[in-house]
Amino acid sequence: MKRNLLIILIITSGVFGADQIEPSEDQKTDIFKKEGELVILKCDYDTSSENVFLYWYRQYPNRALQYLLRRGARRESNSHTSDSRFSSTASRSSTELTVRELRLADTALYYCALRVGAQ
């Protein structure tokens, strides 16, 4: 029997006042999926920097943030993930986190974060 999962996407802002990141317009509500399915979370970002690093975290109730993935964008293209079920793509203005083979333990708050390097 497959159980329903609740995934909530939340954001954190960029490092500088002009840099920003937020959930895509179509993902500003709770997301419900079933175990074994795939989910794609998307955030849009804006920065004038070419040195862009995008991060994904999740948080369980009353727990610290848990690192999931780092993805370079624009000038940087490297990536690192803590679990092979997580992957990410990035464009000049957005990033997606794909979680494959969902588990009940994936029910959490998900955060996207933006870090920019010096020009």
C-alpha cells in the first residue's frame, strides 16, 4: 500500500540585497505525492553575478537543516549531492531539484538557496 507524502517548498534569500531566489509561481503550495513516485521542485532566481551556486536543503520538524545538493550555474557547472536519488538542473534563472523513488522519510520542508561569488 502506497502512502501519501507531503512536500513543502520554502525559500531562503540570496546573499546580497539585489540577489533573490523564490519558488516558481506554480509551486507556492503544498505538494502531495505517493511513495515510489518522482517529484520536481523548482525555484527561480535573479542575480547579476556569473558565479552562481544553488543549494537545496530539507528540514524535518524541530530539526536542523539537512544538506541535499549543491549545483553550479552560469559560469560554474559542477554539482555535489548527498544521495543519488537527488539530482538538479539549472538555467540562467531557475533551478530544479528532482527526488526519485520518494520515501515517507522525504516528507519535509524543502529550501532552495542562492550563493553568489565575487565577479
